[in-house]
Amino acid sequence: MNASDDRFPALIRNLDLLKEIETAAGRLYAGFAAAFPEDAPLWDVLRAEEEGHARRVEHGLAHQAAAQQ
């Protein structure tokens, strides 16, 4: 797929949405860690995983933007 492909803008929008979902999931897990301190280690691991997912999506978006210039 290249930038002239009709699907490209939709792909970028979907990746932006995915990043937002991953970030929101991380915030949710952080809230669970605060609400359920006895299970905080689990929620902290899950939060960190979601934050990592969001960073990887962001990295991919940045890489694609740089390739378009």
C-alpha cells in the first residue's frame, strides 16, 4: 500500500483510533490498580503493556509520516 492508495487515509485514521484505545485501556488499568491495591501488580503489568502498544502504534505512525515527506 502506498500513499496514493485510496485506503491510506482510512488506515491512518484507524491507527490513530487504535492508539487512543490502547491509551484508554492503560488508563483503565491504572484506575483498577488504584481501586484494587491487592491486585495492583497485575493491573500495573497490563497498564504497561497497553502503554507499550500505544507507543508502537505511535512509532509506526511517525515512521509512515516521515516516509510521506
